[in-house]
Amino acid sequence: WDDINESLRTLRIPVTKNGHPRVIPLSSKALATLLGTPRGISERVYEVSPNAFRLAWERLRNRVGIKNLHFHDLRHEAISRFFEMGLSTPEVALISGHRDPRMLFRYTHLRAEDVAEKIHSMQCTGKFD
């Protein structure tokens, strides 16, 4: 709970896979979800063992009938969507924790027509002349 900064809408992640702690921005929905979670006696927001998480993920996959979906696939989807939303590479890297842009680019699936639309929109608003 101490890692959530409500006023700045950020979450500090002290222990990460790459060993570098970071602070990530939270969407309004993510912040509302976290703050709407009942506080227990633990300092953790969600007290779930790795095994319990794995079993819950498997039950969810089975319930919706998806066989070959890994939890990490959601990370790939989120990163792709952040790029589609127009976030820059440094902004997405801040959220994802990628320190090497080459690894981050594995998640991008740019389409020329989407970039053309973005340029057009920027021109219409005077941001790109």
C-alpha cells in the first residue's frame, strides 16, 4: 500500500524482473481499482502466492476456452496498445521497464496507414506543420 501515490497517480515497483525498481503511471481506472480494494492486515494490496495465481489463471483460461494464452501475452497486448494510443518509446519503456529499445520494438506492430492517420491528425491540429 505504501507504494501507491494517489496524488501523483503512480505506483512504485520496488522489486522487478530486471532488478531495477521503477515508478509507473497509473490510469484513472487502475488507481480506482487499487483504491477500491479493501485493506487487509497485510502491507500488500493483493496477497496471492505464485501457485494460487497460476491456478486462478488456468481456471480463467479454461472457463473462456482459450488454451494457448499465457499471462505474459497480456503484457505484449498492453505494450502494443500503448503504442497505438500514441505514447512515445520512452513513455512505453517507463511503464514496461524495458531498458533496451530493441527489446521494446519486438512489441510494436506499426502499420503505415495508422502512422499516416496520426500525421494527418497532427497536421489538422497544427502540431505538425
